[in-house]
Amino acid sequence: MWIDKQQRNWKLYAPAATELPKVCLPYTPKLPAALPYPAPALASSIHELLHAGQYPQIEKLLAAATSAGRRHAQDEEAFFHLLVRDGDTLFADGAASYQRLRAWRDAFPQSAQACLLEAAYWQFCYHRLTVTPDQGSPQAQLASRQAAASVANFCSDLLLVAVLAALERDERLWTAPALALFHIGEYHHAEPYFDLWLAELLAGRAAEQQNSSPYNYRVDEDEAERAGVARLLAQIGLPADAELAFPRLRPAALPAVEIASSVYDDVADDAHQQRAAPVTAPEPQGLWQKLRQSLGAKSPSVLQVHLDGSNQWLLDYWLRVAQSMHPRIFCVLPVRAWHLNDAALQSWLDSRELAWLTPERRNVVAYPLGCRFIYDNTGISYDPESQVDAETLFERLNHELGKPLRSGQRQFLLLQVIDEMCPNDADSPFAEELLSTGPIRHGLSDSWIAGAQRWLYQFALAHECDWLPASLELAVRERANTTAMLLYAWLAQTGRGGFCADAVVAEHWYAEVARLAPHTNDWVGIANCLADEDADTFCRIGAGLGNPHCASFLARSVLEGRSSGSREQVIRWLECDRAGNARELLPCYSEAFASTDDASQRATLLASVAELVRVLIENADLVDRRGKTLRHLLPLLPWLDDETLLEEMLGELEAESEDCAPAMLAIATIRGNARSGSLHDYRAGVRWLLAAEACDEELCNTPEYATVLAAVFECDADARARLASTRAEISPEELPFA
């Protein structure tokens, strides 16, 4: 859901660069090196000082930023954005950056700022593992989604432990609880007991040493998954045997809690419920009383928390701790707002706690109210009658647009208008309003971002707008989205849209996209906006750079008659994404197999078919709802003789065969075929054949049925006679699912 993306997209709340660069038409396109990403000055300075080992200077910079953030609202947001958003600059060297952080901590073990920056590093790693789109992302090429989730959970534990270490060293460091709150706000807890260790620490129950491992129960017993986890750990600078020991002493800066109730006690065994005597730290002086006053308590007492398996108590806890250190902290309020329902959020906005907010900041915190209303009343709904009518919806949109919103928030609302209205004839003010929000950024929904960027491109060409080169330059300078970079490259290549033609510049931008997002589907989105000939040229460039979606687009264009190409080319393109193109690839294999008598060519084709079947089994796509993939596979199935593969297929087919005639026919083919070796059982094959015929009478009129009969059951006169006699021997009660 896009609401989940909102919680993670901190750029939504950051002011966008909205001033278009001044350009003269025709516009001369620039190389990527001439449009570098504008890294924040403080982040760049920290990175350079960290690289040089100038730790005291980093300490001074961070201490000054922390102090300024407590005094000035803009400095607070700028510094907090640096911690949660600018990891690409702060930790540009990846694992090497982490090793320098460790060297800083070793050299200055009492540095709270070093602990804070390490926590920011783990936030950066967590974000890369969970938020970056899978296609083309580094971890997608190293490990599975399960392995990435396991390592991400480990990074979450490392982050919270680093935050605790920072607070042990400086109990007034407001950025530490703020970073913890931001992380918990975007953390999607997939691990059981994810918050139990911290609750027990704060409650003084951490009597026995507890550890965290990057190998969770989902990957621990799978060697391939463990190898993937090890590769991801190496990427972020940790050894394959990394393990984290949770602290057992609560930092004095943190108030104690009492676990009033816990869902975990219901499933824990008796031994786990045995709690040792509390292990406590000295009560904080002044801080605790201030926190209790902010909660409305008359006297210091232990906070009660309810562990319900969600992250709500953690959000409230870290918010109160941050407010006790920095009473007018704002940067974390929007994060908390997303986790409150409408009634609770409105009550919070009306409370004395937020009475100090300016109108603009109040609108930032209240933004989820409008977003949820729009989300609930647009798109597909299980209860359409509960949605408001279009007039009411757009009245609300106009009302929200009338507020003093941040650029990212305004951009979302305008994207919603595009998504709902598809305004092909929209007027120029609408396009200019969208331009005023800055580049279409990562966040909300990849399809919305790409769609809006393409809409601006098509609108500018149709209305001969002179702002297209400037808007694309701003977008590619910030590397805001791959669609903008591809459009910039295409216009540089073709010399359209006010661009001067420059093939060299275009080539470099295509290469930049391939480096940043090698598997992005944005190529196809743009190709669908182009004429057939241009789309073919455009996607051939992408296919040449290894983009599988471009290769699939080219293959389908040939199959649909929109362009020309040989069968060999089509097969080669489709094989770039075997799993995604199975339905197109199998008929091509069948045609190629039927059109040749060359034994070596047939053997090569059957090897390719076997490899594709393995991919389908691995992805659980062998048997789809209507059996379409199987219908394409059946003409080739009689010639497959890999016993191990056929045995794997049987397991999948038998599990999904009920009410699926193609699956029954596939089982009949394997069982009735003498090439199946030890799996061959002629009578069982005929039973499944009869079951398939009974399940779908129309099956007998299909070419795949005729092919199976001719290759397995009726290959000559003797085979036909044997089939007839075996049919007569089998009673209806013997059929599967009779």
C-alpha cells in the first residue's frame, strides 16, 4: 500500500528544489558527470572527514548540528534529514565506511556521536534491504527476499543497541531517540518477539544474556539461504558469523517500564516465564520527572506498557523520551501521526501537546487524515458503495491543495488527480502546478512516479511546452527517477522536445540507468508511449544493456506482428526472463521442436524446456489457475526423460490436479510414457487420462491432447489396441477424484 511507502519516504516532508534551471532552446544535453547529484554539504564534509580519520572534527560538526537543532526548527529538520535520508552520501563507501565508524568508536569509546552515526548507518542498511525495489537492487542479485529480511531484522537490532550506547554516553542527545522512533515507525516487524528484548531490558528483566543472529528461523536450516545472508553481511561490512549480544543494563537516560501484559506470555513455556530479579540502573536525575510531567503524572512511577505484538508502545515510548530531551521536537511528529487512526490523530492535534505548532507544521502532521480519505475513496474497493462520489472527492482534493503543504505532499495530491482523471486534455496550469512541486520522486508508488513523468513528457510534446528540457534536467540532476533519465537520454538521441541531438550523451545516460537500476521496467512504460518503430529502437538499446523487460517487449512485438524478427531472436529475447515469459516461450519451443528433425537441435531445445520447467517449479508457477502454462508445455512433455525433473513435476501436479484437466493430462503423459523410467506406470497413466477427459470434455478437441495421444498412447496400431483394452478394464470408481 502507498501508505506504507509514505511512512518510509522522508523526502515527502523535505522542501523540493522547484526552481527550473535557465536553458536556451535548442537545449544542449549534458553528460551525467556534468550533472552530479547535489550531495548535502554537511553530509559530504562528514564523509570526507571520516575517510581521513579526522574524528575530533566530526565530533565538533555533529555536536554543533545537535545544539543548533535544539534551538532552531530548520536546523533540527536539516540535521535529522541528514541522519535518515543522506546515507548515500554519508556512507558512500559501504562496508569501508562502517569499518571507519568502528575505528572511530575504538579510538574514542566514550563518543556518543560515533554511536549515533553508527545507528544512522544501520538505518541506511535497513532501508537498502527493505525499501529499495527488488529489481536491480544490489541485494536482489546477492540473496533472496527471505535472506534480505533476515539481515534487515539484524540491522534493526544493531540500530537500537547503537542508540542505547549513544544514550549511555550522552543522556541529552535528542537525535538518538528521534532516530529510534523514525526506525520503529518504518519497521515492519516480521520477526516473532521483535520487541521483547528491549521491553525486558527497560523492565529490568534482562537477567540472562540474549543474543540476536542474522540467520533467523526461516533461513537457518537452508544452506542456499545462509549463503545469501553471508553475502549480504559481507556487503554491509560484517563477518558471516556475526552475532549481537543485547545489553543487560538500562541506560540511565531511559525511564523504566513495567510490562503490564504480553501476548508472548501466552505462547512462552514455563521456563521462559521464570523471571529473575530486576537488573536496574540508577534513576535519571531530572529527566525522569520531566518525562512523567509530560505524561500528566503527579509523581514519578513506572510506566506500564502492553506488548501486543505491534510497535505502538515503542513509538509512544521513544516519542516521550525525545520530547523530554527536546520539548518542541518536530521532525518525529509526522512519523507518529501515520500510526494513529483518524480519531486519535485529530485528538492529538487538538491537544495542548501540539498547541505550539505553526499552521504549516500542523498541516504536515495532519496530512495522513487527507491521504487516508483519498485512499479509501479511490481505486478498487471491496465496498464501492461506501466510497464518496467524484464531486465530494475532488472537493476534498481542492481543500487539501488549498493548505500550505510541503512540496512532496502537494505532489502526491496532484498525482492522485492524474491517476483518477487521466486528464489527456488538462490545461497548462495543472502541468505547471505539478512542475512547481519539483522532480517526481521515489516513494509513494513506482508506477505513479513513472506515469506522472511520462504524462509531463507527453503533455509537453503535445502542447510544445518550452519547459520540458529544464524540468528533465532538474530531475536527472537529482536522480529523482529512472523514467526522467531515460526520457532525457531518448530526447538527446533523437533531438526532439527542444533537445539538440547528441548520441554520445544519450549513450552515457542509458549506461547510468543500467548502473543504477539494471532491471527497471520504466523502459517498457516509455516504449508504450512511442510509435512502434521508435519503441523497437528504444527497447533494442535497453536489451543491449541487459534489461530483461526490454527483451520481453521486443519478443512480444514480434509475436503480435508489430515488428519483425526470427524465431531464434524471439526465443533469445524471451529467455532473458524465463519465468515471466513462460507462456510465450513454451509455444516457441514447441514450434521450433516440430519444425526440425535435427537431433542435436532437438536436444538443445529440450534442455531449454527442462531448465524452464525447473524455474516454474521453483517459483510455484507450474500449475496456474486455468492450466494455461501446462497447455503450452504438454506438446513437449512426452519427450522429456529427466527422471529427477519428472518426479519433481509429479509432486507439483498431483498437489494441484483436482479440477484441473491439463494437470491430469500431464500426469497421464508422465505415467504412461515409457521414457519416464521408474515413474512409468501405464495403467495409472490411462486412469489419469480418463480422469482428464471426464473433468473437461472439450479437452479431447485440443491440439495438446492430440499430441499426447499420438506420442504416448496411440503411437502405432499396437498402442491403440492396448489403450482401448486398458480403458475397458478401468471402472469409473478407479479414477482419481471419483
